[in-house]
Amino acid sequence: MWYFSPYSDFNCRRQGRIDGALCIPRWNSDQQPDFLREIYATAQSTLENVQRGWHKVDESLRTAWSRAVLSKHKLQADLAQAVEREEQAQRYYEDIHGKRVVIPEARLRKFGYAIVVGLVLICEFPLNAIVFQQLGASYVETLLMTGAVAAALVACAHLLGEQLHKPAHGRPLVVVWRIVLALLPFLVIWAVARLRELHMQRLGIAHVDAGELLAINIVINLLIFAALTYFSHRVHEPGLEEVLKAARKRMLIERGLHATEQAESRFRISREKARDRARRKAATITAEMRRRAAHYRREHLRQRTDRDQVGNSAMPLWFEPEYEPKLETTDLDKDLDWGIESPVKAPAEDHLPARQLPPPSAALTGANRNGMLQ
């Protein structure tokens, strides 16, 4: 649209007046004026560039869409397998317990168990820290010993709750392992209490009964140990973890499938929008070509001095045929091909249709006017 462009409205009218005043071409000639042919050639080149750009965009979007579709098909197959595995795990759990797992309730149970473990660890620190501080241990030693006792208590309760689901008949090692897990925390607590009793005797503290302190400490830790063992026993039900793992995998696949479907829709919409933009741009270029050619024709006819000569027709012969750009319009007008098996390939540049212009005249006076319609 630039004012000084070779094909601006001003230059189209100016060249029309010049050619009309010179009576170029002759009235009865069927050859298009050179300037008009240049407008048609430039429009043709511009449309071919639009078509090439559309093919490049279409190839990239079509490839991305195809990948998304193939990924969706794979995820759908994986989802079917994950659902089948979850159903098998549910049937196994139902055969053992007589009921199916309620996934939200089971997850809430595991979350509650994690909270209980955290609270026990937090409460065990000050409870045991007091004992070690009374023994005159340093701050670092107090932290290390307190953490070791609390971790041992939690670990033994956790493993014991898991072991209680295993059959013990004919398996003496399982019985021995359960006894060790049940007694080990309290042996540690008794050993710490014994150290405290000896320390109190050395300091001559007689108004506090060491046995009462031991009993209180054992009762408190026994309650904590029993609660942890019970929660661990509930969390480690046979078949529960398999169901939760299968459900977790199914949900991950469902999320991936949802994201893939969104990507597929996004690429599809982007491809259709790109085709529509290319189509509108091609229509705009064609309309501009016709409008500027009309400017040239009008000014050209006004300046002709031989329009009233005897034997001339009402209009020059070259006025009648209106040039239409020749392109593979099926690329922009037909419905988009969405088949995975036959992806759309961008045509090579040498396969583009040749420009179909009116027959060339002897010479182009404006051959230096190469460029795009602006």
C-alpha cells in the first residue's frame, strides 16, 4: 500500500493514463498491457508464496497433531491395561477381606498414618530428651540419643504391624521376629531408665522412686507403641498396597491422556485457523489485484484517443478477459485431511503449478517492476 510502490493505487492510475495516452496496446489487440500483466504476475507470485507458507505451517502442525493422536492411542491402550490391573487387585483384596477398597478412604488412612508417625516423632523428642539431660549428656548427644530411641520405637511398631498380617503357623522365624520387634523398644527404654536410676543414686536423689519413673515411661511408650502398631496393621492390609499402586498408575495415565487430548485439540484448531488465515490472505490478494487492475483500466480507457474511430468495438478486446490466479485451490478450499496413515506432505517447490498468464507481448516495458503487492 506504500504510496511509491510500483503497484500502489497512484502508480496504477498513473501508468493507466500513460499507456492510454500512447494507445498501448492497439484497440483491437488481444494482448494485455505490459503493466497489467505485471500486476497479474506479482499477484500470482504472492499467492504462491502464501501457498508455500501454508504448506510449511500445515506440515509442522500436522506432524505435531499426528504425534499427539498416536500418543493418545498408546495411552488409551495403557489405560485399558491399568484399569484391568486395578480390577484384578480389587478382586484379590475382595477375596481376602470380603469387600472392595474405597480408594479415597484408603488414601486418607495412609495420610492419617503419616500424620500419626510425625506426631509420635515430635512427642518422643521432649519425652526422651528430659531423661538424657538428667544424665548430664551434651546437647548433641541428647539429640542423637533421643532421635535414635524415637526412630527405633516408630520403626519397630511399623514393622510389627506389617508382620502381623503374615501367617505364623509353621514359621518360627516369624514368631521370633515379632517377639524381637515387640520387646526391643522396651528393652531400650528399660536400659535408659536403669542408667537414670544409677545416675540418681550417685547424686543421692532419694525422694524420687526410680521404679515409678520407669513404670510411667513404659506405660506412655506402650500406649504410643500400641497405637502405632494398630495404625501400621490397618495400613498394611494384604492387597491394599497393590490396589493403591494400580489406582495411582491409572490416574497418572488418565492425566497424561487428558493432556494429550488437549494437545491434539490445540493442534487441530491451530491448523484449521492457519488454513483459514491463508485462505483469507489469498482472497485479499486476489481482491487487491482486481481493484488495482480496475484503476489501471479506468484511467487507461479515459486517455485513449482512438476509442471513437470507425470500426472499433465498444471496448478493447483485451478488456473483457479477467485474469484469475491459477493455484492448487484444493489445498486451501478442500476439507483438511486428518488421516494418520497418509499424512499431508508439503509439495515441493518445483511441483507448484506454473503461472498461467495471458500470452506475452513482444517486450515488457516495465520488467524492472518485480515485487510483491504491498
